Amino acid sequence: MRSMTSSDKPGKAADATPPERTGVAARDWATAAADPQYRAAVVDLLGALAYGELAAFERLAEDAKLAPTLADKAELAKMASAEFHHFERLRDRLAGIGEEPTAAMEPFVAAYDGFHKQTDPSDWLEGLVKAYVGDSIASDFYREVAARLDSDTRELVLAVLDDTGHAGFAVEKVRAAIDADPRLGGRLALWARRLMGEALSQSQRVVADRDALSTMLVGGVADGFDLAEVGRMFSRITEAHTKRMAALGLAA
């Protein structure tokens, strides 16, 4: 799930020309939020994103301790700072629409913390792969959802999904390490496949546990996906993952 760091061009799932906005996606927040179910879904979404950004900040700060050089340490510290600014924007938006930010985040703490516990990197390279591959899967998922949100919420969500620079940094460092020791490729490819499975299963669990979010995704509110479109969405996310693996020089 999200720390939402990386969404570099080679692996983005949502590269296609956006469709003409209709329904909720053509409205602003003030109009769309008149529907209490839509409002609840957006509060859930912003709460999930906000905790994801806060967790990303913590994790990048921890990863900096594993950095092999001072320059690498400083680079990760800069990225951690960017994630915290993303968190602040989401927190402020929640407060601005009359919601308590910590209450909005609380339902997602266990899922995020569970994901990070299950995917604790054992070294610097695994941490980079996790941020690049694992977080990007969640970013792609949120981008798919953002296409169906009101214009104000969509703009905010897309802004906080912006790459903080981790994508290019991770690709450069991981490829250099594999070039120096090709045996690393197999271990890191297995690690990335594990991240893919954990990220998708956690995302699905979060959605299933939150009625408003699941209704938003599968019709009923915010021009939701039908079940066939949900399948296509996960196919696009998987395809983007394969491209990211190739950018790292790893087999998907």
C-alpha cells in the first residue's frame, strides 16, 4: 500500500487520454458532497491516503539509516520531507471539510502497518525496490479511483501522488547494483513479486472493509466501475508493474 512515492513514466497505469468528465467527475466538491454516501467515500479515501503519506515519511526516514553514503542519506531525507508535505495537504483538506483527520485515518492504520510489517526490507536495495514497486501499485490504484472523483478532490489526489523523485533514484541505484553483482537480480525479483501480492491483497481488504469505498468502486456512487471494469483496472495495474520491473532490470 501506499507510501505513494513513485509513479514514473515507464510504469504508469493511467497513461491513456482521459475521457470526457461526466457525472460526479464533472462536479466540484461542494456539489458532489451533497450526497452523504459520496462524502463518506471521499473521507475514507483521503484518510487512507493521509495515513499512507505519514507512513511513507516514517519509512523513508528509517530507510535513510540504511543508506550506504551520505549523499544517499540526504536524498532519502529530502524525499521523506516531500511525503510529509503531502500528508499535511491531505490533513488540511480533511480539516477544511469539517472532518477530524486522525479519525479519518484511524480505520486504515492496521492495514498499512500490517503491510509494512509483512514487507520489512532486509537491506538498502530491498527498501528501494519496495518504495519503487510496492508504492507504485497503490499509486496506480488511487489514480484509477481519482478519475471518478469530483474535480476538487481529484486535483488534490493527483497532486499528492506526484513522484517525489524516488522512482529515478531507485532505478539508478538498483540497476547499478545488479550490474555490479548479477546474482542480486533473482533475489530482488522474488522480493518484488512478493510486494505485488501483498499490496494487491491489502488494497482489496481495505476496500472490502469500507462500505462507502466499495460502493464507489463497484457502481452506485461516483460513476463507479462495474465488475468487468474492476478486472480491467487490475490488469492495467499489473501491466504497469511489469513495466516497472523491466525498468529495474528485473523479471516480473
